[in-house]
Amino acid sequence: MIFFLPNLFFSKKLIASFIDSSGDLRPSKNEELKNIEDYRLDFAINEVYEFFWGKFCDVYIEECKKSGETDNLRPMLKEILVMMHPFAPFITEEIHSLLFKSQIIE
């Protein structure tokens, strides 16, 4: 977790100027919600972690750097921050307010 959170902040810096569009991480989000409902918080945070490292950083950001198509990164990071918020409220709130100029929970 200690190495994961700084990379969450780095991804904010990387996509700060990208345009909003749509991104899809619905299966991971549904799995996280199911695990929270089942009180399996370890599985819930792992679902977010696996999506962030395994797909967002390794696949989406790398492909976007190569292709220049960055429309889906900003909304996807917003959803990741919302998913992460119950587990790391202070850093996710800070990144969200810096990048999106609003609070996660209003």
C-alpha cells in the first residue's frame, strides 16, 4: 500500500491536462461493492489495486502514451479515486480536489 498511493498521485499529474470522456471499469467496481457488502474489505481493496496496477497503469496509460488517445483516462481515474476513497480518504480527496476541482463526497 505504501508504494501504491504515491503512484495514484503520479497518475493524477500524468493526466492532469487530458480531456474527459468515458472509461469503463464496471466489473471491478461491481466486484468491489460486492466485497464491501460481504465485509471482505481485503478483497475489495485488492480489486481496486489490481485494476489500478494491472489495467490502468500497465495497459491504459502505456497505450495512451503510445497512441496519444487519452480521452478515457481522466474519467477512469475519477472512478478509481471514488473506489479508493473508503480505504485512503485523505490522499484520494486531495487528488480529486486538485484534478477535478470538487470534493469526492458532496
